[in-house]
Amino acid sequence: MAVKPFLKWAGGKGQLLGAIRAKYPAELGADVTKYAEPFVGGGAVLFDILESYRLNEIYISDINRELILTYTTLSDNADALIAALSDMERAYLSASEEARKAMYYAKRDRFNALKTERSESVELAALFVFLNKTCFNGLYRVNAKGAFNVPQGSYRNPTICDADNLRAVSEKLQGVTIVCGDYALSRGFIDEHTFAYFDPPYRPLTATSSFTAYSQDGFGDAEQTELARFIDEMTERGAWVVASNSDPKNADENDDFFDRLYRRHTITRIDATRAINSISSGRGRVSELLIARG
């Protein structure tokens, strides 16, 4: 069966795959035999690549330790993960609304306790998926202490355990190098035979934007600038690089931050629908950036 992302992900690229595919290198699968995605998140582009091409080497990474644990658990121990999720789904869907709420927050507390212990258990991976499927908009956000703090979502019948897709994803992940760490660790993998896609935490459109605390460390303008230097370095190495980010011109038509930062590259503005704002007027179509080798 065709694989699809097994997680919901705020800012996920499923709706933009057509535009991103148009930026794939023509030699993908021929002279371009490797793929790197150093901010893997929900992996929409990763799974499109896995489904569509036969490549020699694939590398994914993320700084989110629990996300990467979930990928590795699904790769190495899919049966145990599916069993745990099946139990959680059965209990959650059969519960009353009040009991579901209590269950959600109890499991969020348990997740944070295991996270603090730096557990590598199947339970932690299963809790990651459970919370992703039942929290508000599939959002991953932490507070200053690093605790996951997203409230419960209002889904009536969430699919918590899609066993067929999880098994298909597990099969596709065999042989994929899965790394927990900073994007710069991909420097040792990326070369002239590599297509690399970068989907970092987006630059907030306003000073009061929320839902940006993906990690305790943050990803501000200094980090965006450092990433742009890294992308320039990888491009000079001969890699085919594509990157996504927010378009500052949605909020200020005079904000040329990314236009200046990626002046050596081709910038395409594409329409996207984003709905992570808790205020309905903050949802709708916005412009996003696709940055490709010039």
C-alpha cells in the first residue's frame, strides 16, 4: 500500500507537495541518488520520496528527541508500537467526553514524566503518537521547562492506530538513517549526489505569534541566518537544495529578510492554508516561500 505520514503536523507539507515536487532535481533517482531531510517533522516530503523513488541512501533528522524516538521505534519495533496504540485507541474511543479529557491529560503528564527521564521506551513513542492524534491541531509545543503543553483537541473519532499504514511506513523506513540532532550534522552526509530538503521552524510573521516554541532553544533570526549560510555551503558543494519558510511580506510588504538572506537562490511564493491560530480570523490562505538552488 502507498505510505502516508503517520503524524499530523502543524505546518506539514502535504498540501504543498505539488509545488515542492516541481522543485525536485530532474536527476533524482539517476545522478542524484541520496536524500536528506534534516528537519523531518511529519515527513510529508520524505514519504513522497520513499514512495516515488529508489535511492541509495536516505538521511532524516530532527532536534525533537521524542519525535526521532518515535521514528526509530516504528522502524525497529512496529508490532509493539501498534499494540500499544491499539490499546490506547480502544480505551479513548469507548470513553465518555469527560473520561476522554481525563485520559488525555493523564497521558500528557505521563509523557512529560517519561520525557524528563529521557526514556527510550515504546510507551513514550506510543504516547507521542496518541497525543499527536488527540491534541489541538496536531501541534507540538513545549513550555520554558520543555514540557509538552498543548491542550486536548475536539476530535470525535480520531484515528489513533492506523495499523496498515504504520506497518507500511515501518517497511519503508528500513535502511533509512535516523538521527536525533541539529541539522548541521547532515554535513557529513550531503554531497553532490544529494537532494536535501530543509523545513525549519518558520520565522514568526508577527512579534506576538504563538505556536512557535517547538523546542526550548527557539529558532530566531540568528538561527535562520546560520541555516542560510549552511544551505549556501551545501549548494556550493553541489547538492540540490530546496527550503521552505514563512513569507514575511504577509505581515509587512517591506520585510525583505529572506529575499536578502537567500539572494543567491530562486525564491518562489506559493499559497498555503494554515489553521493553527486559535482565533478563526487568523486562519486562511497565506503566502509561503520555496527557496531553491539558483
